[in-house]
Amino acid sequence: MAGQIQTIRGVPGGIMVDGEAKVLTEVYDGYKWDTVAVHNSGAAVASGQQFYYFRDLTDKNLIDCNITQQRRISRGEEMEVKTIGAHVSCRQPDGAQQATLDIMWAVERLYLELKVNKKPVSEGPIAVYQSGLGVTGYSSRTTTDVLTNGVASQAAVRPLYKNIDLTSEHDIEGQMTHFSAAWLTTYTAPTIAAADAILLRLFLGGRIKVGITRG
């Protein structure tokens, strides 16, 4: 007699086989990401000004953000985060060249804190979080530099000492802060208009497990 198989309602990947519950999943390497726009509406970026990842999702398309609920991966997903990387866009969505000096400032003066369930799991200057993604080189056509945060090579990305395990029950917070340099009398933050905002993506890379049924 053939075994009876049926899905378990409300359990992604869950099936019943002859009365026994099982969860079937598939695993793949991938990323979860979000993008923030760094600016201060035409004024100098303020000391202590903060920008938040995984919080403000309204109207963002897949190219800029691939999570669908605030601070959470999708229900039924699990993720083993192996790398954390930040990528500064060299061009704005309309193709306009991003100011080279602004890109350098963002990498060197912005500070990231990543928390899971309000507990810090990683923090440091953006320069620490090399993504291994993006373009490298020089474009003679535009006579402007093309910059990346580190080398555009996955082999150059340092993995985390201890992987970060996430489920849809974990609350993820990414908080980026501009710290001024009060100890330097000459420090002045750049003035960045909203139309010229620096787009800075945060990538969480690793192994993603998801149920093969919707549940």
C-alpha cells in the first residue's frame, strides 16, 4: 500500500508521511541585503546622525532590499551568516557619478553596529566590512575614479570567526552612525543633498535554508 503524504498547514516544508511529521528543506548560498541613502538634505551630515538597515522597507525594489518584513528574514527561512559586507555605490540610480570624495568619507567615517535580538554581534568602521563585490578600476570615458570598499574578490573577504545563526524569530538591527572628530579642529562633514545621497548596501552572506513547501 502506497504511503500517504500531505503537507502540514502553517509549517513551511512540513509534510506528513504515513502519520509521521517531517520537514523538507533546500539549502543554498546567498545574501540578504538592504540599502540606505546617506545624506542630510543639503546640510552637513550631522554628528551622531544615524541610518538604519532592515527597518525602512517602503517602496524599495528587489535590487535595493530583499527582505519583506522589518528586521526579519522570511518565515520558514533559516540563515547561517558567514560574512558581513558593505558596498558603496559609485553611481546613483539615474546614472550620475557619485562624488569620489563623498564615497571615501562614507567608508572612513561611518560606523556600523549589527545586533541580533538587541545584542551586538559585530561592529566597526565601514572600511572593516569589505564585501568582495563591485567594480574595480578606472574609467577613461568619464575621467573619474571607480572605487570599492576593498578588493572586488570573494577570495579577499574574511569570514566571521563565529557564524551568526538567524531564523524568522530573530530581530535584526543594522545601525550606521556618523561620528564627528571633535578632537580635530579642522573636521567638517560633507554636505550631501538628498538627490546626491550615497547609496550604501549592507550584505549578509551565507547559507540559507528554506522549506520546499509554503506551509
